[in-house]
Amino acid sequence: MENWFVVVMGFVTVFVVLILIIGLCYLLALACKEKEEKTEEAPAAVSTETIPNRAEFVAAVSAAIAEFSGTDASAIRIVSIKKL
């Protein structure tokens, strides 16, 4: 009878802990959802500024892309750059 008691207590412990983990995940999901809603309510700052040194910026971006992709910077054609 003592062995069965240990087995039953093991199952009960496992399932109780699993239920607690599910509840914790649910609460964390609610907290993250509320945080996302608060950040979405803030108006996004839209900047209409131009890039002061556009040629230098394009050169830096093309050099970074070339380094990352392992190609030559002269082979890269940047068609458009938009500021978000």
C-alpha cells in the first residue's frame, strides 16, 4: 500500500505543478498583451527630416551590405532608402 501512495502522490504533484505552470503562462500572456496595447496607443513619431549626408549614408549602407553578403560594394545597387 505504501508504494501506491508514493505513485499517486507523484502523479498528483506532477499535475498540480503543470496546472500552476499553465496558469503562470496565462498570466504572463495577459501582462504582455496589456503592455503591447499601451505601446500601440502612443502615437508614432513621424519624422520628415532629410538625411544630411545622403551620399555618405548610402556608401556606409552599401559597405555594410557588401561586408555581410561577402560581395563587392560596387556590385550593390541601392534603389531607395526610406526613413521609418
